[in-house]
Amino acid sequence: MGAFHAYDIRGVWNKDFDKDTCYKVGYFIPQLLSADKVLVGRDCRLSSPEIHDALISGITDAGADVYDLGLSTTPLVYFGTAKYGFKASVQITASHNPKEYNGMKVSKADALPVGLDSGLGQIRDWIAEGRPTPKSAKPGVVHQMDIKEEYLSFLMGYKADLSSLKLAFDLSNGMANLFAKKIYGAEPYYINDTLDGSFPGHEPNPLIHDNIIPLENLVKKVHADAGVIYDGDADRVMFVDEKGQNIAPDLIIALLAHYFVDERGEKGIVLQDIRSSKAIAEYLAPMGLDVHTWKVGRANAAVKLRELDGLWGGELAGHYYFRDFFYSDSGLLASLLVLRIVSRARREGKTFSELIGGIARYQNSGEINYRVEDKQAAMDAVREYFTSKEKPTAMMDFDGYRVEFPHWWFNIRPSNTEPYLRFICEATTKEVLDEKIAETDEILRTRFGATR
């Protein structure tokens, strides 16, 4: 049962979960979510068809109908769930993980996420206790459903004139291939632009810098104005500027104001996760926007943005959520808005890097992972060490700890799926940044035997 995590079901196929698990997940979803029909999509991973068949068998044996989207991006499933009033949906995907992984992202009405604390834990427990799965006297029916053109039409409503831009895309051999060329046409430069669940180009994870290097090189080679890379299921996106430099995803949260404020004249709430740069709120506050900080992960962010009725939000991992999109995340929608902003700036004589340079104002460590067994004790030790030396100006404790000081801040939080602590800090100077990283490193290595 090791595939059940905080935000989804995910693991190495036939090791962490198998066909029997998929069947039972399918069987129990209609009961969990009081659904008589379930929307199902899948990514292009080699194991997805087998999972798809087992999942659908479970759903129909429970007496619920299946509406099958076939190959799908994860945001397409969110779109269909909310647009067509489904009480339950499943996207078969392992998102950005390597090819041997797979999983399921479960949503309920309004495309709200179902996480471990909101239903997946109950299914896990039912499976573990051997809850019976008797076949319904009236099995459900499978219906084929195709809403790709409707979703494409929705996305195209946000496309601006991009003719002033030379663009480069890395589609990661993933699900963005369903739509990218239909949106952007043949003019841009594309790499990894075929659906291939063995991911021959690179792992479909843009958070690992090695996976972005081919795009960075392409941008520099063709002198592109911007580069765009999606993850495996196209719910995340990251960007490269015209110099071939990777852009920190949290800074894009601030950049999006140039669409919502400058073009639409909207004011309201923007959501960021607890790892986000202080530069974001400092950039957005003068525009009349109220930045709220919350926990990491779609299971938290999508729910909180809806609760706040926020305009948009984002995460350091490259997820961007929009009120316009049922408070859900879409890598393709985010890229359309960002390129719309870059295109307008380009016509005004400003580059992508100059736009980001107007936002970024701190030295940032990026997320550093430490393998630690006693995560809570290690987190407490780091917090106590720094707060004993300097008086904090702010402190948050809802997703690990975020502690802010006059000239720097840090967040230390436990991984939900691995024996890791994730540490990030930001400072006004590189000297302060390097000093704080070294002090943290010393605490975790000497007192807790941590390794990086």
C-alpha cells in the first residue's frame, strides 16, 4: 500500500501497486464520492493501458458508468470533471516521475482534489482490511468521450498574437503533445515532440536541471525569445529566458499580474506556496494584490484558492492555478498567459530576462534535499538554532517551518513521500545566503547524520 501519498496514488508499477490495487480503487471510488459515473483519462506511459483496464473494471463492477477520455492531459480531466458536472474522475499518470512509475490522480465535484486526508486514506484502509467487492447486479457501461476540441477552444481564448516571438518548446515526450502544435503551430522549434511513454529524451521532470539543458541549448542555438517545457502530464510548466537561463517558477506567479492586472484590471487575492520568494509579495502589493501563503501541493493549493476566491496562484514546482480554470492547474494555460505577456513586452522593446529581472531581488538557494530519518527533530533543531541567534520578523508552521528575519528567511519541510527534508533559503546577499546554508548543513550533518 506504499503507493498512497498525500496528493495522489503513485509508485513503481507492479512493485508499489498492481492491477488488483487499481481494480479496488476503481471499485471503491463511486462509493467514496457518491458517484454513479466516473470520468477517466490516461497518460502515455507504457503501463497506463493495463491500469486503465483494471480501474475501469472496478468502476463498472461497482455499478457506475465510465466516461473514457482515452489519452489525456491531467488538466483535460479537470476541465471535463468541472465542466460536465462529474462527481468523480481519475487521471492515470505518474506526472513527472520516471517511466517505471505510474499512478492515479483522483478528483471529486468541481475538480477538487482527493488527497490522503480527503478520501484516498479511506480507500487505502478499505483495501487493507479486505473490504468485499461484490459485482453489481447491474454493471456500469463504458462510454467513449472526446472533449479535446472543446478544451482546445477554451485554451485558444487566451492566446495572443505571438508573431513577434521566436519560441522553443520541449514537450518531454509527454501529454502536452496532444495540444501544443495545435496551439502554437509549426513555426516554433520543438524537441521531444512525440508521445512516448518510455521518455527517450529525458525524464519528464523539469525540476531536475539536467532535463532542461536541451531546451536551454536550443534557445541559445536558435536565438529564441523564450523556451517552454512541460512535465509528463502537462499540469506543470517551466520557462527559459532568451539567454537560455532557467527561470525560478515562483517568480512566474508575480509575472502573471501583467495579464490579470494590466490587461484585465483585476485586483484580489494571489496564492503562493510556503517556499516562495519574498519578491513576489513585494512586487504584487503595489498593484493592489493581496498575496496569501499556503501549503505545498495541489491537494492544498486548489482547495485554498477556491476558498479564498483568488485570481490565480502558483507553486515552486511549476504548478499554476486559475480561477478561470475551476481553481485548477494547467501548464498549457499558464504558458499561454506567460507568452502573451512576453510578446507584449517584446513589442515594447523588453526581453523575457528583463521582465524577470524587474521581479527578482534576492539570492536564493533553490530547494536542497537532505536524507534524514528523524525529520521532525531535525526541523526543530534548525528552527531553534536560528531563532536563538536572531529575532524572527515572521514565522509560519503549517507546512514545516518558514522563519523570516530582516535580511533572510528559510523554509524547512518534510517530504510527504520520501525520507527527505527540503530546505530553501533566501537572502539579500550571496554572503548571507552561503553562511546560512553552511550553518544548516552543519546542524543536519553532525547532529542527524544527514546526507545531500
